Amino acid sequence: MTDASQIAVDVRDAVKRYGDFTALQKISLSIRDNEFFTLLGPSGCGKTTLLRMIAGFEDVSEGGIFLYGEEIENLPPHQRPVNTVFQNYALFPHMTILDNVGFGLEMRGASKSEARRRAGEMLDLVQLSQFASRKPAQLSGGQQQRVALARALAPSPKVLLLDEPLSALDLKLRKAMQIELKHIQRETGITFIFVTHDQEEALTMSDRIAVMSAGRMQQLGAPQDIYEAPRNMFVADFIGETNLLEVSVDAIEAGRATCHLGGGHELTCNAVDEVKRGARVHMSIRPERLFLSEHPTESESLKGTIVENIFIGTDITTIIDLAEGPNFTVRTSNSDRGTKRIFEPGAQAYVNMEHGAARLLVD
Amino acid sequence: MAGGAASGGSAASDTYAKARHWLLLPSWVVVGIFVLAPVLMMMVYSFLTKEFRGGVIWEFSLSAYDQFFFDRGLFGDEPAKIDWTYIAIFWRSIWQAGAATILSLLIGFPTAYFIATRPEKNRAIWVFLITIPYWVNLLIRTVSMKFLLRDQGPLNDFLVNIGLIDTPLHIINTNLAVQLGLFYSYLPFMVLPIYASVERYNFALSEAAADLYATKWVTLRRILLPAVKPGVIAGCILVFVPSLGAFLAPDLLGGAKNFMIGSLIEEQFKGNAGNWPFGAAISMILLTMVLTILLIYARQQRQAEDLS
Amino acid sequence: MSAKTDVKTFFGFKGITLLCLVILYAPLIVVTLYSFNASKSITVWEGLSFHWYLDVFVGPESAKFKQAALNSFVIAIVAATLSTAIATAAATAIVRGGKFRLRTASLGLISLPLMVPEIVTAVATLIFFNSIGFTRGFLTILVAHTAFCIPFAYLPIQARMQGIEDTYEQAAMDLYATKTQAFRRVLLPLMMPGIVSGFLLAFIVSLDDFIITNFVKGAGVETLPTAIFGSVKQGLKPNIMAISTMLLAVSIMMVTISYFVSKSDNTK
């Protein structure tokens, strides 16, 4: 295995234009060797375009793409040692499963028998050997998914590209495949670049995530960083659920910013370099980092009236209205019911936050 | 066999973009040289002077068009007077083709509708049954029709035998025979496009109309018909246009008195009586009529698409 | 659902549909029946016989019809093969060539033979061959048929190809296939049902054609339709019904093959 700090794919100032429309605006990112890297964003954000540029299906309008130091953006797809798992699998419907998996090896010059032997091994890996002689249409969605994975892995690509491969599966199967994909990635040691619009999926599987929107990269980091320290409003809003509040920064002192929420309510939180005194910015607080109490606590407490409780299975979401201030959404895990009190609508309560829960957003 | 321009779809897949001109070259060459160039050549011929033993003399002349529209008397120098002989043949052709189209619509619409409302798994077999005759040689179908409609033919035998009529009907060599022949030739062209549009029709709309107190027939007229109109128009064009220039049905079923454009054209290229520039001119007039119909149709289609 | 509550069912439509089928099939069935008539007259039924089929193969006109049939089939096979190959290439450019300026013009050109009335194409082709001094005969028929059949071969191929997502070729190229390999190994097999339908349609259209052939054939060369037409012009004879019935059988065989090919799928 190669050195873990080596760069597998290096995208340098890549721009993609379609006529007057710019789909990607100067994207630069370095994907490390042996990394499970995810491009996350809503549809139309440019994540699939970027993946297809790496695969070779889209030209690069400006900038360059390097694969282990070698410039590849001018190579046709069949000369790039990367393979793709397509969104709808794109299994060749007229070939058997075995021939599908062996196709890449055969195209790289392996004899038919050698290709079949290796394909058989790959089918073992995804536990589908018994379906080798079937046609793709005879397999279930989940099985087709695994064949697509085996086919893309069979020629031992340097990087595996996955274009929303789980989006066609139902929820349970998707969860199981997430674990299996992660497992296979560790086992093979191949760099995975995974495209998805599902933030939960991205958080579950990735080593690092690049959040994209409107052709730009919004934030790059480990799942936990992105979730807990979103840089801007888009990331905070897109990843998970959050309370987004418009605040004005009244004072900054000793690394702490005092923010006014309206209606006379105030909160302090960690200051950020980009945010100056007097600025009107957004603040994000995750609902699970808030809790309710009858009386003010040592942490920051704001008084309000309970509006509504919504039962959502594992959690209860409570909406609390601060007099003349904003509404807060508070999430209480059902497992905490013994220790935390549930307030009836109309009751007065305090909303409290854990230290570091409130974050100022740059834009 | 007229049809709208084939649409290439909107897909902009470009896998073979680099080779596209090479891939199209054979069709450009073959259709360009053997269909487009001949049509242009025909246009040129319609403005040339006739050679008496067939063919042309390369000398510009409007006499072919002049002959079509005007009668200049025996020596060609009298004041022009409109000559109705050829215009009447065109008029009869339009009338015959129109009658065949209406007949096809009356039978074809209910048929298409009935097929489109069968359970989905049975539709293919119904469509198959309707299309088989289209695949059978047109000449053979027309000959069969001729055989069936004769004065002593099976149809008359049958009608006399069941006592519906006393003396055989005289159908062959009448306008009706030609209309029946054209109707029979192109009926599948009426059924298929109407079928396609009724099949796409969302019957929840009919249910909504019924829910709002519309009777079945009102629903058919006010809700379904507007929705399937494009299919009906396509079907009418697909029957009318080839009927207009048909040769076999009028020639074999109509006899000498029921001449249509096709026979008139054919006559100009047969033997010594022929007049090539005149034949080319009649063809040009027919082509202009057909292309005008198709152009209007294409424009309306585009407008309808823009609206939706 | 009862007829009263079903908004779909209209009284009488079923009857008209059955009438439609009777109209479509009655002439064909009658001719088939009478082709087995023992009588020399086409009017009287005198019992079952294969006499007229025998007449087609060994009778006085058999040589003429055999030659015409041979011409018809050779022309149909060659014209359908050529037009299918040309149409396959054209469909690949139109459906997989991206957007380009000549696309609409090319589509228009390819469908030109469908828009121009057949008799006009016939006249134009005759004039063309005459003006370039080409002697009319077997070759002129073949060339005219090839050009005329292109749109018929093209339409089913294009329809099929539009149903094939381009991710299949992309997947092939992603797996190290060149564009040519991707076409041969992936796209072509997937297009096959469309290509077969296109070929059969072109074949039938060529075999069927009377008008264009009649104009460009020249003296002495006959195809089955022109031979039959010439014979019918002199009066309906029972041997024509026998020939018609055999041609009918060929047509129905072709359409049945086409039906099953279009239903069949090489993906199962």
C-alpha cells in the first residue's frame, strides 16, 4: 500500500462551462490516497459534473486534474485508470453478470478465460457467484448494485468513482450497502470518491466531505467538523437540522461575542475572525444541543412558551417561542425521558444550550 | 407514404460527435443524389420545352404550366382562357382523398379508441392485427379489392344470397370504388396515431368531467377529443396525403372516367403521347400542395409544443 | 366495472372495430380462397384445387413470374441491406452526435422520401436517370429502392437507439473500451432489435413498391408487382390470385418475425 499522505486525485482550479453557464467555478481539492471522499450537495450543485470530469466524460474548461501526479484531463475515459459505479448501474443488459464483470479486464487485454476467472473472484467478493450466468434484468436492485461495484473494481482501478450508487435502493438496503461499501473500501485500500445528495449517507461513510453548492465548494472537512462547525449558512442549513437565527453582534471580548437575538434576548458564543462588532450575521444552533428546564440553569438560559411537541419516533421535537424573539426548535431524545421533562404546550420553560453549541456563520 | 419529419429527439448524447459527419455522409450522398437532386432536376424539366418522342429540349418555356391552367385554342395564340380540364382532375383527387380520409376517420377513430382502452397486455395483439394488412403488398390489396367489388364478385354474391339486394350493385369503376380502395389502402395510418394519443390520454380527466355532471358524449367531445386532436390530425394527414397522389386505386378500381392526379402524371411518361415537361409541372404542383400541408402541420405542431 | 359507470366504454365502438377488421381482412381472405378454385373462371366456384399454384410454377407464364420474383427478392435484399447500414450510421450520428448545425437538415433529408409523394419521387428519379444518360434497368431500380428505403429503415433504428441510455457506452469506455469497441460490443447488440425491424420494414417496402419501379425499370426488367400489374391490366386471372396468396404469406411471415423481434429482448 502506498503512503497514506500521498495525493490520489488533485483537482487544480477546475472550471466547467456550458456555453454561458458556469457549472463549476474554480474548484481545487486534493483527495488523499486510500481515502473515502464524498462530494455532497443538492442536485445541480456540480458534484456529478466534477466526478464526470475525473472519469473523463466531461471536458475541463480550465484548470487541471492529476491522478497520482500524472495530468489526466486530456485523456479519453478508456485511458484513465479510474472506474465508475454509475447511478443506475449501467450494467450491459445483453451480457451475463460474469461477462459484465469481466468486460474491463478483457478491454485491458486479458484473455477471455483470464477475464472470466478474475470476474469470478470479484463475484465471490460481493457474494454473487451463483448469479454469474444470469442477465442483469434477472437480479434485484441491490444485487445489481453489487455487480456494478464488482465490475468497477475488477480491473483494480487506482480510484473508484461512485455516482449516487445507493439512491435507487430502499432505505433498509441502503443502510446495509453503506456498511458494505465502507467495508470493501477498507479491504481493497482503493481511494473512493463518492457523490451523494444525502447528508446522512455522507456523514456515515466518509473520511472527508466536500460540501458543494452552486458550482462552488462551500466547506471541506471531516464529517464531525462539518456537522459541528459549519462555516456558512448553506452548510449549516444543508447538513442536519438547525436553528438559524439572525443576530447582531453587540460586543466582542476575550474571544467571546455577545449577540442580540431581538426581543431583548442575548447569547454569547465563540467569536469568529471574519465577524466584526456591529455586524448582522446568522447563528446556527443544533436542536439536539439545546435542552429545556423549568428554571434557569448555569449555562445560558432563555425564557419562552412551549408551542408544540412533535413525536418523531426516537426523538421529540419541541418548539418554544421566546417572547418577542425567535422560535427555537429543541430536540429531546426519547431515551432521556426519565431525566428530562416534557413540557405541555402553553407552559413556560427555559431553553438552555450546551457550551459551544451556538456558532456564528461567515455568510 | 407521407409522414412528418422524423424527430431526432432532444437527447444530446455526444459519444460519437467526432464521427458524426462521416456517419451521415452515406445518407447525404444517397438521398441527396437519388432523391433531392432528382426533385430539383424535375423542377428544371417543368420549365423546359417538350420533345415529341419523350424527353425534353433544353429551352426555357412556361408552356407546361400554361397548358395546365389555360386554354389558348388550337394555335396557341388566342387570349388565355382558364382551362378546367386539369384543374378538375386535381379537384376530383382532393375530393376523393378527402372522402377516403373521412371514411377512414369514421371507422378508424372508434377502432383506435377501442384498442387503446383494452387491457394493456392485449393492446399489442390488436395493434398487430391492424398493422398486418399494411405489410401486405399494396398492389395485391388493391387487386383483392377489385376482385371483391366486381359486379359478379363475392361481395355482390353475398349480398344477393342473403337477400339484401336483388340485382348486383355496380361499384367497380365508380368514384365510390376509388374511395373504398383508398380507404382500404391507408386505414392503418389513421388508426395508429389516434391509438397512440388515446393511449397516452389520462382517463382520470374523463372521470373528473363525469364527476362534474358531464355525460359520456359531452366528455368525449369536450375533454377527450381536444386532448387527442394531434393524433387525429396526424392520422388525417397520413391518409389524405398519400391518397392525393395515389396511382393504383384510381387506376385499377376507378376506370378511365375517374382519373386522378397519379394517372395523369403517369400518362405523361408513357409512350409517344407523353409530355415530360407537363408531367414534371403536374408533379411540381402536387409536390407543392403536399409540402404546404406538411409545413402548416409542422408549424401547428411546433406552436402546440411551445404552448405546452 | 359496469358499462353505466365506466367512462371509457362507448356503445358501438366494439362493433365498428370488428367491422374494421372485416374490411381489412375480407379482401385478402376472399382472394386466398379463390386462389384454390378449380375453375378457369374467376366468377364460379368449382371446388378445391392446387391447379393455379401449379400453373404459376410450370404454366405458360411461369418463366416470366420466376424471373420477376428473383429480381424482386434480390433487389429487396440488397436494397434493404444497404439502406439499413446507411440508416444505422445516420441514426448513430443523429442520436449520439450531440447538437450540431446540420442535425435538423440531415433529419429532413433522410425523411424526404417520406414527405415527397411516391409518384413524384418516381417521376423525379426517371427524369434524373434520363438526364444523366443512365440506361434504365435492374441497377436503376436497385439504386432508387435503396434511397427510398432509408427512412423506413431509419425510423425503428432511431426509436430503439433513443431508448438506450448513453451511460452504457460510458460504462464501456470507463472500463477501457475505445469508442469503436463500445459501439461494437455494447451499442450495436442493444440496437439489434431496431436494426432487424428496420431491415424487415425496408425489405417489405422494396418488395411492395410498384410506382417507382414502374417508372425506372426500363424495358424488359420486371419485378413481381410490375409483372402482376401488367397481367391484371389484361384481366384478372386465377394464377394472379395464387401469386398474390404466396406473396401475402411472405408478408405475414415477415410481419410476424418483426413482431416477435420487437417484443423479444436480448437482455433477458
